[in-house]
Amino acid sequence: MDEQRLRALLESVRANTTTVDAAIHELRHLPFETIGDFARLDHHRALRRGFPEVILAQGKTPEQVAQIFGRLAERSNRVLATRVSVEMYAAIRDRLPEAIYHPLARLLYLDRSATQNRLDGIVVASAGTADMPVAEEAAITAELTGSRVERIYDVGVAGLHRLLDQAEALQRARVIVVVAGMEGALASVVAGLVAAPVIAVPTSVGYGANFGGLSALLTMLNSCANGVAVVNIDNGFGAGYLAGVINHLGRTTDGA
């Protein structure tokens, strides 16, 4: 339950449109709810962190994902699951048709707050087209945190003129997510051009000596450009979430 839903519940009690017993029933599952023997859902997280618990679908069965997603959707306006397979989506689709599946990013999400104002300020840039699955995971996650995202894809260091053509967009951003595989040099290049913090995401895209993203990770960790933070390999979700948090610092939804 997020702050908006909690406020609405308390206001309805004050207005005598909801009984005290009904409100107690709604609040009974705070701070968590147990589902069978496989999950304890943290319904209190949205009040503490401003965003509900996120489901890592990888390693779970389709039925487990469906049950967890459905219970979270009962108590939150936003639900996000990462690393979702087509089979998992099939288990949820009929039960919750308003949920949206993004096959490229392997994200399943529900956003009943989509009409709320979103804050400008985030750019997600990728080195190559092959990095787009991770970049889209970051971009959609950031959008769900209440930010508007500008995407700049396929601007890797093999053709720097493509990146420099986007200098204006990069320089007006409050925070930039840079997604790159191979040698992962793009994050350092971007950080050398802008004042905003850069969140670097190494991807597992590359040939043998890329070592599944390790070469890009080490390049980013050893960046000589200041203001670069690095998340784990292929962790678009972590980068998008952090970008959303940074973008909201000291601001309201009217853009101030």
C-alpha cells in the first residue's frame, strides 16, 4: 500500500464512507502478507521507500509469479516484475489483463498512476542495438518511478560523431544511465561531457574475452572520469531505479 492509497483510505474513514472495521481489514496485511510457503510480501515498502516491492521472476515458477503479482496489484497502483518469461506472462494475462508485458526488456508491469505528471531529467543511452534489452529495462523502470525518459540508442564509441550529435540532450539531463557491453568505454566518454551523475551498466554483450560482461564492468569501475557509479552486469533495473531516485531528489511532480 502506497501513501496515496493510505491517505484515501483514512480520508474515507473520516468521511464515514468506510467503516473502521473495513479499514482495519485493509490494514491487516501491513507490514507483510504470507503467501503459502514461498513468499512474504512487503506491503509496507512503498510507504518506506516510495516504490512497492519488485518481483525478481527469475527462479520462480509461473504460478508463484502470478500469485505474487496479483496480490501486490490488489494493494498498489504500481507493480513491476523483472526477468519475466513468456510462460510467466501467460499465467498472469487472463487474471490481470491490464498488466503490460515488454518482451525485449522481459518486464511485466502495471501502472495505474500513468496519468500523474512525470519529471523530466533522465537520459538512457546505449552503446549498441544489442544493449537495448538492458537499456529498456532501465528506461521502463525509471518511468515507473515517475520520471520521463529520453532514449538515445546505438551511440557507441566506434562512431563518436553519433554521440556528439546528442550532446545537447545529454547536457540538460539530471542523471544519465549508460548501457554498454564489449569494452564498456561509453560511460567514461559520456561522463567527460556532462555535469550530471552517470550510472554505468555493463552488459554481457561481446565476444569471448568480454567474459560475459566482466570486461565492461572492470572498465567502468576503473573509469578516470568523475561522477560514474556502476551497477552489476545486465542490471538495468537497478540503474533505472537509482536514476529515478536521483531525479526526484529535491523536486515535486510539478517539476520544481
